[in-house]
Amino acid sequence: LWLSTASSIFGLIIGLVTGLCRVSSNLTLRNLSITYIELIRGTPLLVQIFIAYFFIGTVFDLSRNVAGIGALAIFAGAYVAEIVRAGIQSISRGQMEAARSVGMNVLQAMVHIILPQAFKRILPPLAGQFISLVKDSSLVSVIAITDLTKSGREIITSTFATFEIWLTVAAMYLIVTSVMSQVVFWMERRLAVSD
């Protein structure tokens, strides 16, 4: 849970910044963000975790946890960036023009007008991405981070109860993702009240 939470927070920050760069009029920022998104989305997460730990982690002397969280956050950030971009572009251009006509600069208009409206629209896909990240966090067990999957494997080696342990692990993931889904459903209903 803490791995997924930390990765989600950093992934949200990376995704928000990259998503804003993706819709920027600055060609350099836009091209850099597109390159990052395509590079991360075009390679498997497992390979990214290996690169983060065995290459980047070795060069910069990073711990397993930092490398694992970093890999998950960078992976999630690429997907969040596309969700943010789609949310911003789904808002009518007239909203930005109206904000600019009353004297707001682009940053003020984005923070006070565009992003609050976009947040309502991107909440379901954003929640889906973070729920998926909880499940993807099981891959960090390959770099010896003790998570639910690694704990399950360790119990299996001592008890040989393969079927029962994997069912329990699956049930625990299901409980966590179901609770997250219910929280998102509650947030959607609360935000719909203002509509």
C-alpha cells in the first residue's frame, strides 16, 4: 500500500506537469513530453524496473525502495499525463478565452478555470490508472522489495500451500482495489452535486 501510495503521489505530480507541457504552446516542452510519454508507454514496466534498479540505482547508489517507487511513478506519470492532456483538451476553448477576457493570465485561467473542470472529467480514468498501479506494484518483487506478492512467494516456499496462498494474495488485492473503487465512486457523486 505504501509503495502504491508513494508512486501514485509522485506519478500524479509527474503526470500533471507533463500533461501541462503536452498542451503547451512551447514546442520544446511539448516535444520533450511527447518523447517521455512514448518512451515510457512503449516499453514494459518490468524492463523499466530492471533499468531503474540495476542501472540507474547502481550508478546513483539508490535503494531498492527508491528505485521501485521511482520506476512505478515514472510509469504512472506517462499515463497520467495523457489523461490530464485529454481532460484539458476536453474543456471548451471558450472557457480559456472567457478567463483571458476578464484579465486572467494563462496560469490563473488554467488553475482556477480549466483544471477544476478537467478534474471532474478525468477522475474515473485517473482512478483506473491508480487502481492498475496497485496491481502493477506486484512487479517490484523482482528486485527483492517485500510486497504482497513476494510475501506470498516466501510463505509458499515454507508451507507448499500454493493454491491457498495465491488465492489469499488475489483476494487481498481485490479488497484494496474494491475499496479504492468505492472511494472514487463516492468522490464522483460528491463532485456531481455541483453540476
